[in-house]
Amino acid sequence: MTGEIRLLRYVAFAVVATLANLATQRVILQLGQTGLYFAVALGTGAIVGLALKYLLDKRWIFYDTDTGLTTQSRKFALYTAMGLVTTAIFWGTETAFWLVWRTDMMRELGAILGLSVGYIVKYNLDRRFVFTTRQRVVS
């Protein structure tokens, strides 16, 4: 696979995961607008986006064919750990936009910007630390 195709897929998967994340947040924020609902919306959206992105990246970006509960648990744990760094970027940007403008549109713009930067960082972390064996063969 060429680098351009991998980039297009990665961007498409990031968009899909972002939309799933934001849709999940919107559903939860329909229940209430307090700080607690906001925190629950952030966390739940992140979990939905993370799980979806892992499945897509594993199969279509890194061509990881490893199986087994132990192997997959380890990889998902590493994938999640790499995601903690990028989630901090995402949540920080989204929260800053919310605190400054207090509108859903600006909160979501902050989320999109934070996720965009976060996904660039995450790809490089995942390539280096999570999907190491297959990535060396494919690249």
C-alpha cells in the first residue's frame, strides 16, 4: 500500500471515529448541560471513538493479523496508553474552546482541532510502539 492510500484511509478513519465520538457526546449532552454531563459525554465519546479507531487501524492501516486474547489485550492496552497522551490534547482543546466561547459549535470546533492534532501524534506512537511487527513489513 502506498503512503498516500494509507494517509487517506487514516484520515477517513479519524473522521469516522471523530463523528462517532461527537455523536455520542451529543446524545449524552441532550440529557443535561451540567459539568457532570459534560465530563460523562467526553469520557463516553472517547471510549466509543477509541474502540472504533482501534478496530479500523488494526485491520486497514497496520494490517495486524495477530490473534489471541493475550496478544490483543496487550496491543489494545498499548493503543489505549498511546491514546491517553492524545486524549489530553483533544480534551484540553475542546474544554478550552468551551470555556472561552460557551457554545456547542465552538466546543465541537475545539474537539475537531484537538482530535486532528492528536491523531497525527497517535499514528506515530502506534506505528512505533503498538503495531511494530506488521508496520515494519508494510512500510
